[in-house]
Amino acid sequence: MARAGWIMTALLVLFLLPASVAPKFLNASAAVAALTALDWPTRYLLLLGVIELTGLVLFVIPRTSLLGAILMTGLLGGAIASHLRAGSPMFTHTLFGVYLGLFMWTALWLRSEPLRALLPWERSPAAERAEGLTPAL
């Protein structure tokens, strides 16, 4: 499971760095146009890039990955809210932050044993017995 989580993490980084972070740092016309379409002042372009890069770096480092995931979730939530307010297409623009967030949290869940223990995919036999769903052996 951990290997799949690290592969997903690498895919996320390889997608976000050139497609989202770098254009913000380079003041690329695509990034400026995207911000302008959302009625955001372009002076925030570099700040958004720094926040995104910081969250991404924290997400990649195992010791700070949970903090990075939380920060990235906040950033993605802001993007979703901005797209909702601007009336962007729902499935391609507005919900893209949801898709990225689900991918990111799945990657973290797969690579983090403590997170899998905290949020188990399956119910443990002890929990099922406690609720009377399965008989004790």
C-alpha cells in the first residue's frame, strides 16, 4: 500500500509543479488569465504560488505530510469557493479541487500507517462484535 501511496504522491507533485506552481512563480499569462477570470487581483499570484509550494513540500515530507495535506485542503477549498462564486463550469473547474483533494488524501492514506489505523477502510472485527454484528469466537 505504501508504494502505491508514494506513486500517487509523485504523480500529484509531477502534475502540480509544472501545471500550477511554476506558472504562478513565472507570472505566466495562463496563471494571470485564470486569476483574472475569477476576479482575483493578480498581485496575489506569487503569494498563492508560495502557499501552494509550501503545502506541497510539507505534504511530501513524511513527518509533516498531515500538515501539508491540511494546508493543501484549505487551498483547494478556496479554489472551489472562488470557482463557485465566478460561476465556472461545475465538473471541469469547480470540482477539480475536490478531485485533487481526494487523490491527495488517498495517497496519504495509502502511504501512512498511522492514518490508516485512524481511518480504517474496513471495520475491525472487534468493532463489529461490539455492535453485535458478528458473534464472538
